[in-house]
Amino acid sequence: MIKRKVYIAGPMSGLPDCNRGAFHLAADVHRALGHIVLNPATLPAGLAEHEYMQICTAMLMCCDEIYLLDGWQQSDGAKAELAMAQKLDFKIVYQEGIDHEITLRGLSA
């Protein structure tokens, strides 16, 4: 069985702790589903925005699916990542209000 490689995208700039909690919860759910997850929220603090985008572009290029967290529309970076994923014909999945904590509880029950 080939595992899906999923890139998590969403808003980070200007949010408390760069929205890492939402990214990590989504990543945990995808891992529980057996996916390989590339999560930009694991990158260290202190880089410039263009450096994050360079790294994230390379991460995205390793995937075959992009998962967009709620609020992605307010993120220039997530919109750019979505455009690239569309151009490369990746599977595109939207969070659309999914409660990851409930999903994780269901997966571990």
C-alpha cells in the first residue's frame, strides 16, 4: 500500500504561536490515518518569511496532497501553496470545520 504524502497548509503569520496547535492536531490526525505528513509548523522560529516559503515549497514538492486548514484564504503563503498544488494536480482537501480533537478520539477509540 502506498501512503499518501500530505502537506499541511494554513494561516500562521500574526496568529498566537503561529497557529502551531492547529497544524499539529491536523498532522496527528493524518498520521493516525497512515499518511506521511509534512508540517511547516515544525520549522524553527527566527527565519525570514521568504526563507520559510523556500523550505515549504520544497516540502510541498515532496507530497501528492495538500490539506488546507480553516482560514487558509487569509494566508498569502497558503494561497501560493494551493496554486502550486493545483498546477501540479495534487489532491486538495479542505478542513472545512473538521474538529481534529474529536477525530483523534474516534481514531484512538
